Amino acid sequence: MNTVPSQETTPSAGHWRSYAPLDLHPILMHAMRAFNEQGYHGTSVRDIAGRVGVTVPALYYHYENKQALLATLLETSIKDVLDRCRAAAREAGDDPLARFCGMVESIVLYMAHRRQLAFLDTEIRSLEPQNRARYVALRDYLEHMLLDTVEEGRAQGVFTTPIPADAVRSVLVMCQGVANWFREDGPLTAEEVAERHVLLSLGTVGHPAAVAGDVVLPFPRRTPAGRGAASRASSG
């Protein structure tokens, strides 16, 4: 399998900021919920089949085993993140500041809107070696997308961090953490959380205006339609 996503792929949602209801095969949907509630090792194939309302043999007709379910869910997640991140980068163009901001925003929005899928990253330890290697290669690709942009920004004086690789890893850990605490009924929308994380990330990579506290974000803020409980987050 080629671990470098195709240059022609685009988010199925139509735009990287847009999120339709999660559309997964019922077996995958119930497996995702079970893994989140009970952990991979605490979930049996019989449990998943019972949730779906099918027999175990019927489940095996669609997916080889429980490992195949986890691998499919994780790859579905990381590929969607990559597609959205690349779309944000293309939209931003050649400016490394705008590109960095767009990519960070796209990652945080994903972690908020698809947090049940994104949270499964904690189960990477449960992947078998071949599946883990494939998933890690895709995740590393995302990291290198950000790192290349930060390095370009450093060359232009946009970012000043002396440790770009460490800074990018810190940004990703911070963004991925949103999946752990985001709640739809909290005081902040997903978009507001994303904007705050862009500001935090700019400070992490040493953008001078962010460090000084007077940064102007290089992208328009959009108030989401129906700003209510459906897109809010908790403060902790």
C-alpha cells in the first residue's frame, strides 16, 4: 500500500471546514463506539456483533477479524485528516503563515467534529506490526507536512523556533488532545477552539506577532450556522 496520499484526493465533505454526519458501515460504527467505551482488548467480536444485531459469522463476512476493524477505523481517520489538511494547505497557497494556520485549524476541527474516530489514536498500541507501520507512516506524513511549512517559514523569518521538529510535535500533541476533552455542549464552538489552538500553535513555532500578543490571523473567521449546543465545547 502506498502510504503517501494521492495529490488528487479531496475531503468527502466537499470543503475541509465542512462536516456532514459521520457515515460509516454499521459494523464500523458500533466497533468504534465499543472500542471507545471498553477499549480494544476489552471488546470482543461477539460484543460488536451483538451491538450491530448480526451473527458473528455475518460480521466475519464483512471484516476478517477485530484487528481489521481497528485498522480500518484508524486508517479512515488519518486519511480524512490528511485530505482536509492538504485541502487547507492548497487553499492557503504559497504563504507559509497562512498555510500553517490553515493546517492547524483543519486538524483541530477534525479532532472536535470527529472526536470518536480521532480518540482511537490511543489504540495504536493495539495494532499488529504491519498495520501499525502503515498507520504510523500516514501519521508521519502529516507531521512532515507541518514541518516543511515551518521550515519554509523559518527561512523567510515568519517563524523563529530554533527547534522546529520539536515545535511541530508539540503542536500536533496539543491539537490531538482536543479529541480527549471536546464536548458539544460546552462554552466554545469547534471553530473557536480551533482559532485558539492556531494562536497557541503560532506561539509554539515562534511567530513574532503571536509571541508579542498582537497577531492577526491570515484567514477569515466564520461564525458557524446554528451556533448552539451542536457545536460547543467544554472548557475542560
